[in-house]
Amino acid sequence: MKKYYKMAAAAMQVQTSYSAWYWASTFSTIVRLLIMYFFWKAVYANQHSIQDMNLESMLTYIVVAMFLQMFVSGVGKELVSTIKDGNVAIELMRPYDLILKLIALDFGGKFMFLIREALPLAVLSIFFLDISLPGSLGSAVLFLFSAFCGIWIGTFLDLLIAILAFWTVNVWGLEVLKESVISFFSGALVPIILFPGWFQDISQFLPFQAMVYVPVSIYTGIISETKVYTMIGIQLFWMLAMYFSLRILWSLALRKVTIFGG
């Protein structure tokens, strides 16, 4: 595992090398925060609550969901690029697991994003955008655990889509579709409780709400304490299901590489 830690550390160093990209990304995030803040202020101008959520609760949900959505994507694009340019054959001959390498690089980059951008902006949001903290220490701990599960689910799903590049000419369309589906079904745009009942029923049987909606709902208290552990259990199920699906599809892809190589 030591080599993967070094890969993650290398990804952290790369992240610190691009200061221009850091400031551009920070500025973009601030603009998004302000747009969402003033949008929901306007929505609540003539009403006190929507589905029992007041303005403070809604802003808290939207901001936390926005930050969490930035972490649920993975390194699928890098894997697709490696497959398309043929370098995957070289990578497979090296003394490491390519999937674990990509995950290590991904989490190294995400850790630096958390330290340099997400945490400072989250603090500013708490002080200037009326974002509330979790109701209790227990809720905060459960949120962190749930968010970690959601990030793993998103990472595995991203790699699952990327592996399809072994069989398709281009997975760009699938990537766009995936991002659109995640935005709606994960509750990243608005809480799922605001959607029609049929939409909520469908989302319960999909892995997407486990990425964003579940952890953010734990943070804001939308999910009652009696249902929290059930929802986390569902997250763990999807995390394991995604991982084993990823490994099965990766094994099939490696056979394809071996066949063409032979």
C-alpha cells in the first residue's frame, strides 16, 4: 500500500503547482455560491418555508450538496484517455493495480481540494451565507461517514463508466448522461423531497441519492434519527455493489486486452 500513498502524495504536489487553476476554481465556486444564495433568497421572499424547510435549512442543504458533489466524481476521464491512447497496455505491465493507482491519485487531488478550497469556502459560507452547523456532534460524525461512503460510490461509478471505453468508440455521451442523472437523482440541485412522489419512489431504488442526498440530509436533519442507520446501511450496500461490479467489469476488460494483445 505504500506505493499508493506515494502516488496520492504526488497528486497533492501536482495540485499545489497550478496556482492559476486554483484561483480560477475558487472564483468559480464563489460565483456559484452567490448565485445560489440570491436565487433562494428570491424564492423565499414571499414564503417562510417549502416542504417544512425554511430559508436557512434550504441554503444549508444547497451549499453542502454543492461542495459534496465536487467530490463524488472520480478519475474516469483519465482512465478513458489511458485506454484510448493505448497506454493502458503499458500501465498493466507495471507493478501496481491500475484501478488502485487511479483511486490513489484521485483521493490525493481531492484531499488538497478539501484543504485549499472546500474548507476555507465552507467557513466563509457559515459566517456570510447563514449556513448552519449540524444539530449535534453525533450528526456531524454520521454526516462525515455518510459523505465518505457517497464519495466512494461516486468514484466507483465513474470508473465503471470509464471502463466501457474498452468496448465503445467514445464514452463522452455516457459521461454527460451520467452527470445529468447524478445532478437530478442525487439531490445535488434541490432536495429530493421537493420532487413529485413518483420521482422519489424511483430514486429510492437507484444509487445516486446515496452520493449526495443521504449525507446532506443527515447534516440538515431531513432524515429522522430512526432512519439514519438504515440509510447508511443502504449506502454501504451500494458501495460494495459498485466495487464488485467495477472489479467484474475490469476483469472482463483485461481479458479483452489479452485477446487483442495475443
